[in-house]
Amino acid sequence: MTVRMLLIGLLFMVTLMLFLIDQRVLSGGFFLMSALMSLHTIYRASKREQTLKAAYQQGTRPLEIGVHTPIDFTVLSNLIGRAMLALDAHGVIRHVNADFNAMFGLDLVPDTPYEKLKRIKQLFQTIQSQYLNPERMRTQIIHDEHHFDMHITPFMDQEHFRGMLIIVHDINQLKTAETFQKQFTADVTHELKTPLTNVKGFSELIVRHPDMPKHERDDFLNIIHQETLHMENILNDLLIIAKMDRLDYELKIKNVDIKSLIQDAVHSLKREADQKGLLLKTDLDDGRLAIDETKMHQVIINLIKNALVYTDKGSIHVKGTANEDGYHIDVIDTGIGIPLEEQEKVFKRFHRLDEARSRASGGSGLGLSIVKNVVKKHGGSIGLVSEVNIGSHFKIFLPKENGKTLDDA
């Protein structure tokens, strides 16, 4: 803060005081005392700011600056919003905030040795190394399979080490997302590799043998066409998932006749069921819900398609039951069933119960993952009951908005 800033500050205080005197709020004597006190406060703030600037420019962090008093440390830690720990040159804890204790399940207090951190092995070892060779550093540690990002800044007075400030940030969600993204990328690559290989192989055969018999050529072209549709299905489903994974994704909610929505989905797949000799039947209650019509239609389509893929004989029964809390949707088939150990995996991306059967149907392996995502975004729940060689029963519950339909609002 320059002399100019001091003068501006004083001028502001004088103007304010004169106004208050004119309004008979302050006396003249009190005005003079207040003005002098204000000038002294501004001067002290100016000196403190200059000291801080000098310390930062020199790359030093004197222990007296910013964290010398509990009040300063509390303000600093609240502003940063991170777990913070300050140690002196002798390894004694000078300050620790509640976030730090909560993060590691500790009960550290000032004026205790940092050896109490021994059970946080990587954290303790990193701090130990700082006492041997103090330097600014940033590193990542793992404790109880949890990932943390740690910044360490030594306090230096000229060339003398006075202690250190440690700031820790929980990055476990970031690491989990990073791992998931890598796995997802690997899965997408694997899923696209097979159809791309087929397209490449059969197209090369056509190019190399222009005089091949027409029926062979037509067979190869048909395979290329089917694999292209398969890749298109995968990419379309990936786009749906990518949109729903965005933090700013919003459902397009409106008042929907849920019975009509389910009937439309069933009608669109009736022909496929007939071709397989399957009975596709419905038993639906009337009801209106505040939902995203397009996304919920996709949910019903995906569930019925999944039943069609894994059912060779018998029926697929779609039920809709309305009650005071919301609407229950059940899709029951007489298909091959799902082993108990596989039931938790069916909603994972690219998981297929029967690889050959799923690929033959042109499925992307993302249908049930989309179903679960959409239902969850509506505040609903999804479950599965299945028995091998008996069939599967997918259960969805969609709650009414705030306990009521839009018509009731």
C-alpha cells in the first residue's frame, strides 16, 4: 500500500467523520481521536502488506507471517478450504485445523510433536525428509487406499529453517474418475476393434477379388453393413452416456402419460417379438409422472430389447403399477436367466452376459448402463431378480415429484 493509498484512506475517514459530526452523531473531539486511530490502523496494514510482499518476492515464509497467531491461521485455513498443518523447526505442531484432523481421523492439537503422524506412513516420511532437506514440494500420497495431494512450503528466515506449512487436498474422486476414464477408453477401443477389423478384412477381400461370385460379394457387403450398424449403435449409446455424465446435464421434465409411453415402446418392438415367436404382453395401470419422456422411452426400449436378446421361447411381460409413492415398472421374461454372481455386473458398461448372443443382435453392451443412469437421474431405483433357465425380472420404481404428480400440484 503506497503513501497515495494512505492519503486516500485518511481522506475517506475524514469525509465520513465530518458527515457524522454534521448529523450530530460524533463530537469534534471524538472525531480527531477516531481519525488518528484510523490512520494508525491503515499504516499498520500497509506495513504488514509490504512485509508480506517482500517475503514472497524473496521466496521466504517467515513463521511469524500469516500463521503466528491462532486467529490468523484460522482465517487462512478457512479461506483456503484445505486441510492445513503448521510445524516449527523442532517438529512441534504449531497449528492444525479441523479439516486436517477429519481427513486422517486424527485428534492433533498444538504444542505436540509431529511423531503423532507416524501411522500416516507416507505423510510422516515426507515431513521427515523436509527436516533433512527443506524445499518447496508437491507430492501425492496414499493412505487407506485414499489419494491425497500434498503441498509443503518451508518457512525460511534468511537462510534459517523455521518450520513448514503443509496443505493437503483429497483427490480420491479425481483419481477414481481418472482410473474409470482409462478403463472406459480401453473398453471402447476393444468394442470398436472387432467390427472395424471385420469391415477392413471383408472390404479388402472385395477389392482384391473384383471377379468373385456375386453371392459371395453380397454376403461380404451384408457383413460390412451389419458391422457398420453395430459401430453406429455403440457410438450413439456412447453419446447418450457422455451427455448424461456431464455435471450440467439436465432432464427435460414434463407431465407424461406413463401408460401410453410404455405402450408405444412395446408396440415398436412387437414385430421383433413375433419374429422370435415370443408373446409380448402388457398389464398397465394409468398414471402421469414428471419425467423426461424421451429418456424414459429409451429405458423401456432397452429393457425389452435386452429381454428379446436373451429369451428364446415363452414370453415377455411388461407391467406398470401405480401407487401413492410413484409408479412401478416390471419387465419379466422367460429367458436364459442370469447367474447370481453376474447380476451386479449387468448394469456396468460393455458387460455382456453372452458375448456371441449380444453381438449377433447388434447390441452395444451399454443398454442396461443407460437404463440405470436414466432411472437414477429421475430419483428412482432399479433392481433385478433372476434365476438361470427360469428367466429375469427387472424392477424399476419412479417416484412422484415431491410426493405428487404434476396434476396434483
